[in-house]
Amino acid sequence: MFSFVIQLCLIQNAALAFAENNEFHLATSSLPKDLNFMPSLANGHLGFTVFGDAIYFNGVYNGEAGNSRRARLPHNLNLTIEVFSEHLRAYRQYQFPPTQYVMNLKGGYFQWQQNLSVSLGDTVQIIQRIYAHRYFNRALVYDLSVSRTSSQETLLIKLQQNSGNKSEAFDIQENASNRNNFFIYKALTRQVEDPQFQTQRSTVYIIENDCIPPEGKFLKLKNGQKYMSYRFILTADHKKHVALKEMRNVLKFSSQELLNKHAQEWEHFWEHFRIEIKGSLVLSQIINAGIFYLANSLPSPTSNQPNNPYYGLSPTGLARGQLDADYQGHSFWDTEIWMLPIITHLNTDWSRGLLKYRSDRLAAANYNAMATGYRGARFPWESAFTGVEVTNPCCPEVAQQQIHISADIVLALQHFYAVTHDETWLCGTAWTLASEIAEFLISRVSWNITTDLYHVENVMGPDEDHNHVNDNAYTNVAFKKALEFASFVSSVCWNQTEQSKAWLNVAQKMYLPYNKSNDYHPEYAGYETGEQIKQADAILLGFPLQLDMVNTTRYNDLVLYENVTRASGPAMTWSMFAINFLDVGFKTKADEYFLKGFENYIRSEFKVWSETSFPFKGSSNFLTGIGGFLQSILYGYAGIRFHLDPKGRSQMLLKQSHLLPAIKSFTVKGIKFGNASFALKIFGNGNSLLTCLSLGSLPLQLIGKTPEPIILTDNCAISLENETVTIQTSEFTSKL
């Protein structure tokens, strides 16, 4: 049970100054009914949910195989307070008036405030703040400040820790060692994930600057004193000396200086990627909150000490992971297909790191392929610390049949290269992964001697309501695309080989289910029209797989499957309907699905996403849904696509853009291509303006605006009026 404890308040007549509720400030005087939908705060190293009972540490899991899940540390920063007045040797407890809660997305912190009348003419203002520090990323910070208008009596502030139950995952040293007034705990996980790939249990050292006893701690605001402050700092790392250094460095800063340092990192982030909306404060808040919750689970770009290796981005982020509903903190196809196409524009190094997480687990994928009778690298449906299969024991068929995950990883490699055109990375990391996965894919297909076509049998596609099917359309096309990219990498990096020719042969002869009489793609061989499905599957052939097909076929796919997709499906399903309907020219339908893709999935107070729409129960802080939603803006309404041409050039295609529903205009700032960054402003009626924010050393050409290519230069500005243009790199320059 994920438990929360907060101070209950009685409403009194008291002044409460609300912070400005703008596109970066989510201010409210009430909390979600389900406190699982409180904000998640993290920094790529540590994470927690506000008012929750858990702190999680990047890459630390407990449990074997499918029982592996993020290892929970008690949330010692979850503090509540009570205020007492010392009068005539007796204490009077004050009940708090309504609280103002603010999630500050721009500065990356959560704050709550009360204004308390304690006597005639004396008002006490109490501000509490909590955050995962973005620069000192081994540190979590709780700040308390108390100020009052007069100072006629002594006030006592009682601090109480609400850490939750003892950890189920760690053996934690009961009595902290005290070193220079630091309280040090050693925590050791209880079980490894897989003894072959993890030989030792994980160790975490936790250091706190204070020790609050079970009965609580009293702070005193003395007679004559108008202000006091307190802070509780927790640092943690695998290495004691790293955690100690972080604590010492943090304590050199005042509370305000420490907050400023943290906020500066977040402000720097927002300078490099933004989606600005004119015409809807609510949509602007939803977009900014989505970007924030997605980004804050990822590693700090700059940090006081070098970052530890990053262990993947799970569907609910670093701040969650103990529960089955949190997918135990595991990594799925969600990362590669739903989140990475947006994350690359937030920070290309984040996508590079997420793909490195996969390449660092190649040995486990090789073992998984061999153990199941295949060649190459078979990546698990669910991955955690080691890269072995860790799908929950409830669902063995999912691990056995959702083999499209391996192809999905190659598709992510292709997308990343198309955006960055990083040739060194292509011939290193991308080649190693793509070649090993390609070997698995061609060992997994079956050849029909009569038709000379290849089939993929006994699988489960994205639609998890149907298992043990043959020739799932999404799986087959993902195989085809992955094999084509592996062959492409071989040709541009190493020249074509017999091995890569074999990959291309299978790709070219991959069977694709198609109903000619009704001109649509059955979800799998034998699919009966009208049969209900869980989520987007065959419609993904249009986008994100970008399979070439005529618009009538694509439209028929959309119309057929929109009527049979169950209402409890995840949010990104509707976002994909929006993109695909835009592509075939049905904006009204696209607008309907764009709105459906977020309106009933978001809890209004702090714009936290649910996996399923209200009233269905699903995962909280569902980053996968956020990724699909943001893709519908960037790749749908903004009209941006990324491709590779046969000569090895990366291409950014700018198609006709569209205004978001009921919006005056919107701008995407920080679109990455090559080593350049662009902004695209959409005015409506197919009119937009592309500007160059920064150009790197990679030459870029504009194709389609004039008869001859135009070389882009600094501060370029390109007006687009119902036209399609392409920005492209030069040809691939060298082979290793």
C-alpha cells in the first residue's frame, strides 16, 4: 500500500496569499482525492512522490527475476508540523487554516504555505518546501521557514517524520553512526536480480544532517524572535565518501543559495526546450507539467559529482516503482517508442544515455536469445538492473510473445540517428545493437517455401488482449524496418556483407497482413473485423512506423480500429489517432482525439497523468502517456518528421502545420536536428515560421523552397505557407 501522511487542517478565517497561477505555477488550496497523483520529484539519481512514503535510488532493485522491483527507502523528508504557544506554562495547539500548495515547474520544487493567526495582531507565516536538487543530485532537501508580524510570545514548532513502514527491500542499519553531526546509515538490498549477472547485493549509504526521534522534534521561536528556519538534508550514494562530500558541499550554501542553484539548473533546461501556447492557460500548464515530469526523472546534465550510470526510464519514472501498478520500475518499449522521440529534443544526451542503458545490457540479451533457442540479442520485455527478463510472474505469455521490443530498440536507434546524424555513434553503439538484434530477428522468423515470404508466429503485439497470434501487423513491420536499418548501418559503416544482405532479404520478403477487398490491414492473421482491441496497434503502421501506404488504406485502418478500441485504453492510443488523422487530412477527427488523449487522463491539481482515463484505475505519473501526447504536438500539429534517405542523409521534413484546438498560435522552441536547434511558430491556415536558434558545425541544406538547395546560416528565418520543405545533412562522410 502506497501511504501518505499530511497535517489535517481546519478552516479558519485567515489571510492566505495565493501565488500567481501561471503556465509554470500550479497553485491550489486542495489536494487530489487520491494522493498517488501528487507531483513526482527526482533528479536522475533519487526520486520521491510528494507526501509519499518512499524514496527511490536510480538502478537499485530488490528481488529475483520477475519479483525485482525498485527498492524502497523510507521517506524521511516527509515531515509534518504542529504549532504550539507557550503561555502560563501551558501549551495551546493551533489548528492550521487552508493551505496553499504550489508546484513550481520553472524552479523544480514543491511548496506549501499557511498563514496562522496566533493572537490579536500576530500572524505567523509558515512555508515548507521540498525538492530533489538538480545540481547536487545526491541530495534531497526539505526547507521550513517561520516568520511572524510580532514577537510577544514563544512558539513551539513540532516536527514529525512520516516515513512510512520499514523498508521491505533493504536491511538498514538500525542505529546511525554519528560523524561530525552527520547521521550515516548503511542499507543493503536483500536479494539480487539474477546471480549470473549480479554477483552482489546493492549497497546505499544514506546521510542525514539531523536525527528526528520517533516522538518528534521541537523547534522554538522565542519571545522577541520574528523569524526562524530549519532544513533537513538527505544525501545518498553507493559510496560513502561520495554521499559525505555531497552533504558537506550542500551545507556550505544557505537555504536560499541552495534553492537558487537548483532553480538555475531548471531555468537552463527551459531555455533549451519549450512549447509556448497562446490562448489556453490550462493547456500550457498541462504541456509544461508533462515536460517537467518527463525530464525530472532523467540525469542532471551538470552535477557536483559525476553521475552514476543511468538505469533506464520506466513508465512512471524514478519517483515510483515499488508497486505492480508502477510496473515495478522496469523499462519497456515505452521508453523507445513513446518517450525517446520527445526526449531527444529535450536533451540529445539523455536519449544517448537511454540507448547506452540497452547496449550495456547486451550480454544479457545475448544470453536470453541463446536460452530461448535463437541467435543474436533478444532484449527482455521488461528490463531493470541486469537486463534479464523481469516480467511479473503473473504474465509469462507477455515475456514470451512481445518480441517486438527488440525491433523497437532498433527503431529508436534509427530515429536518434535521423535526428542527430552522429556518424561516430552510428558506427559504434548503433551498429553493435542493431547487428545483434538483426541476427535475433532473422532467427525468429519462419519462411514459407510456397510464397517465399517470411512470417512471425506466436506473438503478441501492442494489443495485449490478443496473444498467440501469427503475423501481428505492428510486429512484422517493426521487424522489417529494424532489418532495413541494420542493413543500412552495415552499408554506410562497413560496406554491404553477406550477413547484411540476408537481413535485407528477410525485410523485403516480410509478410504484411492486408485485406484487399476492404483495403485495410488486419491486426494479425485471422483477425475478424469488429473484434475489440486494447490499444493502438495496426494504426501505428502509419505513425510512428511511417510505412508507405496510400491514404485510403490508412484512413480505413483508422476508421475500423477507432470503433473497436476499448475505452479503458492508454492515453497514447488517442494521440496516435490524432497524428494519423492529421496525416490523411481529417483535422476535425484529429482534434477530437487530441483532446481525448489528455482531458480525462490528468488530475487537475498538479497535472499528473494516469495511465487510464477516469474512472478506470491505472498507473500514476504515467510518462508514457505524456510522451504520446507531446508527440501529437510535435509530429502531428507542428508537422515535423525525421527520415534517412538512401544516401545516408538525415532529413527533417516540415509538412503542413495545424493549430491545436481553440489555440491562437503555438511555438516549439528547441527542435533538435543535426547539431542545430530550431524554433517553429505555427500561426494557422498552414502558415508557420522556422527560425535557427543555433547552428553547429554540421552543414544543413533547405530543399524545396527554391529550385536550388539553400545553405542555412545563423539567425535564418524561413516562412512556410501550405508547403512542405526538407532540411537535410550532407551525405555520410566516412567509413570506419
